[in-house]
Amino acid sequence: MGFFSQKKEKANRELVEQILLERYNQYYRLAYRYAHHEADAFDIVQNGAYKAIRSCNTLKDPQYAQTWIYRIMLNECLQYLKRPNDFSYEEMQDKNGLQGKSVEDQYADIDLQKALDALSGKDRAVVILKYFEDRKLTEIADILEENVNTVKSRLYRSLRKLQGLLEDAEKGGTAYGA
């Protein structure tokens, strides 16, 4: 029995490592949507990859490895949001007047980002997974471990809230704290 479990664990580890390498950019984009800073996004992905590799022996069905890893990455993003608001490396550079290399998009839609930030964690996750990561509703439901109908309701409610926030911003109001 021990031989087969070691073989399965090794196969799971290789599968997880392969998925992490193939989809690294996708995980980075997800993390960046939450962190808004390159270094923090790299940290999130690195922590998620570490946890996925460390716990690959708990993967029960290799068929769902991608969803399993995505859920780990999303949980890391949500954990990042719960951390105290310390300064990031880039913020410390800005505060001290230092200029570092920046590969961030300087033309990001700030109103959209602020509106997304105003959503709760799971609401934001549904919108990001659907519209920025092109995930299907069934995949989102698997990742968030929720019913598809719950995901649909959450998505449409979030879109209505985003629309209201963006309309308020266009009129000159500041409804992002809502």
C-alpha cells in the first residue's frame, strides 16, 4: 500500500508543478488584480505555489488539479486582503522619493479598480474570474465551492453594484467606500 501511495504522491507533485509552470502568468494576473503591486502579486503566487506543492498529497482527484490550485491561489489573494495595510515595497519607494522600475500599466482604469475594490472578497472574485480570467460559471462555482446559481446571483448583483459605483464616479461622487 505504501508503494502505491508514494507513486500517487509523486505523480500529484509532478502534475501540480507542471500546472504551476504552465499557468504562472494567469495566477500572477489574478494576484495583481487583488494586490495592485507587482512585488505583492509575486509574493501571493509564490505562497500559493508553495502551499500547492506542500499539500499535493491531499489532492484526491488529479482531474481537478487546476481547479484545486486556482482555489489555493484565490484563497491566498483573499488572505492578502485580510492582512493589515502595511506599506508595500513600491509605496515605500514613493514615500522616500525613490524611483524604481515599474512595469505596471500606467493607463489602468482607476475608477473600475476602485469600484472593484469596493466589492466584498467573493463578489470581487466572481467578477475577476468571469471577466478578467474568462472562466465559465461552472468553473467559478467549483473554485469558490458554491452552487452555480449562487455564483450567477453574486455575479449579477456585483455587476449592478459596479454599474452604480461607476455611474456615481462619473457624476463626480465618491461611492467607493459603499
